[in-house]
Amino acid sequence: MKNKFNMIVSLWCALIVVFATGCSSVEQEEKQKKQEKQATPQMQNGFWDEQRKGTNFMNSTSLPENYEEANEFNIEFIRLAPDKWAKERDFLFDDKPDATPNKDFLIGNADQYEGIVENDFKMLKEDLDAAYARGSKVVLTVLSLPGNRWRQFNNYENDDRIWQDFNYHEQAALFWKDLAVRLKDHPAVVGYNVINEPHPETATGFNDFWTEDYDKWYDKIENTPADLNRLYGTIVDSIRSVDADTPIILDSGLFATPWAINYLKPIEDKNVLYAFHMYEPYEMTSQNRKKGFTYTYPGKVKVGNDQNEKMFDKTSLIDFLEPVAKWAEKHNISNNRIIAEEFGINRMVDGADQYMKDLIDIFNDYGWHWAFYAFREDTWDGMDFELGNQPVKEAYWDARAIGELPDRKAIEVDNSIWDVLKKDLNK
């Protein structure tokens, strides 16, 4: 009897060990799957396989709370440009002289790149960590590169040195390599957009796509420093030497106009995407209280250097964007590798809501990713669509005057333009 009892106890002990081991094995497997799902940037490659809808953050400083607010509107990715973080508040908000004209965020000084500025990177890293903690995905872009300081930080003059000297190509490539080494494992980052709105055309005598011939222009500058394809090839190779996986996003030329995509040469890399911006007709979308509001949408607009009057409606917008679709088809680029990464219109233009709806409908029909400009930009209210189509309320300016973010509930208005965005983001 005693032997039989011992056998039963031994059997139960064995079963408990097996069960415990099995549970431990299952728990370990589940834990490993969870870690793999959350962490590796290689997993980010699939982020762009389905259409994504996002917005742009181009604020004066890091504002982590905006990630949380963006998530509430089902905004799927943020295109982040941190360059303004290097400048003083009175320069950004009060039109005072720039106290640090040679200070450029991350790169130190656009005159000569000598390594990433550690304090700047610390701030960027903290912001990206905050984005990840709030469940946001980020495309990182920059407004300045070595030899290419952003126009608004360069006395409103184009800095064309990068289009005249291959040495700046190499400096830009080194900067992105240094940045990729540090960010390739960051789980919030779903793309490196290597330069915002490149414009080699303006450095070489080409300014007006309405009247000038792209093919003739490109024949003259191909394989010179003004060749955007040469710059992109150098930067992509440099990034890929340290980061094989993070998606890279390349803008078309002439400030990312859709028409300039025609001379862009696709890169043999499955994780490269191509982007354009859409603010055309610029004469209409950029209207403001100072310029006056001459044009409405739909309507006729005078465009280009010859000031020809053209009708703009949804059909016209489709025609304007057709070069992107044709280029993608020609080069066998799938629609999920195209991003309309900025588009917008001054919120007080009559018909702004219809303009945004028509563009979104076109992007959706193609299956292109898109990101409206902008979400709660703190230095300019012209495309802060939550504010409606009227001048902002006094509470907005009161908060701005003391350096605080406005209470959105205090300035809330019913408006059709924000409804257009909310409706599509909630689909």
C-alpha cells in the first residue's frame, strides 16, 4: 500500500513538473512573440503595405501631448520636422532677428557638418520615445542639410550650395548615416525622409513648371551637383551601409511638386518610397488676410510667370497629379510606395473644405498614403483646420502671448473643413 501511495505521489509530481514546464514554455513563446511584434524595426517594413493617413508636426518645440491628441483622431503617422527646435521663441513667434543664424538643429551648422549635436539628439530621442509610448509612428524629416539651410532660416533666400558642390552631398550622406546608426532600432520610426522640398531647379535657372521644359533642364544638369538623383543615391547608399531596413522617403524636386517626379530615377530598394507635396494652384492655396482672398475653389486662377488663367476643380486636380500616376506605372512602382506627404490650403479660402475633400478622394482612389498639413502647428494658424474658416478667437492669442498652447475646447468651432478630415480618418 505504501509503495502504491509513493507511486501515485511520484506520478503527480511528474505531471506537475510537465505542466509547469509546458506553461513556462508557452509563456516564454508568447513573450517572445510580443517582443518581436513591438520592437524590431524590420517589422516596420510592412507598415506602408496598406494605405496610411497622417499629418505633419512642424512646431517650435517638442510637444508630446500632440501625439496623444492625434491618436484620438485616428491619425496613423506623424511626419516630424524638428528643425525649429534650434531657434528662439521671439524669432519664431515675434519676427525678432535670429539670435543664432548659424545654429541648425542636429547638424550643428549647415556651413560645415562635423557630427550630430548631442543635446539636440537627446531632445529628438525623448520626443520619439514619447511618440512610441503613445502608440504613434513617425516619419523623420529635416528642413536643412549641410549646404542647404532652410530658406526661412536663411534670410528668406535659397541656400543653393548643395546643388553646386558634391562635397555637401557627402556631408549630407554622413549626417544621415550618423542619424541612422542611432535610430535604426527605434520602434516609433517608420521612415527617413532625407530632405524636405528639395529644389535644385532654382539654383540652375529653372523656376516655373507651368512654362518651362523639365526635359531640357534635366539634360543640362544631369550628373552635376544639381542632379537630385545623384544626391539621393549618395544618401541612400550611406544609410543602407548601417541600416538595411528602415524605409527611406524621397521627395520630388522643385519643392516636391508632382510634375518634378518625371526626372526622378527609382532606386533599386524595396524599402524606398517616393513623395510629393500638393498646394497647387499655389496662388489660391497660399492666400491670406495680408494678400487678400481673391480666388475661390472651384474657380479660375492666374498661374505661372505668364499669368495664364486656368480653371481649377476636381478634374483639374486629377490632371495635375497625373504625372505621379504615370511615373509610377512607367517604373512599376506600386501605389503603396507613393506618399502625398503634405497638402493643404489656407483654411479661410472660400471652398477650402471642397479642395481638401477632392484631394483626399483622389489620393484614396489611387491608394496613395497621405499626410495633411498640419496638426496644431504652434507658429502659424493658417492651416490649423480645427480652427475653422474664420479668424481665431481671442483665447487663442491670449494663450500664445504667454507661451502656452490654446485650450482647444475654448476655441472650438463647427467647421466643414475639419469635418472632411475627421470623416475620412474615421473610415
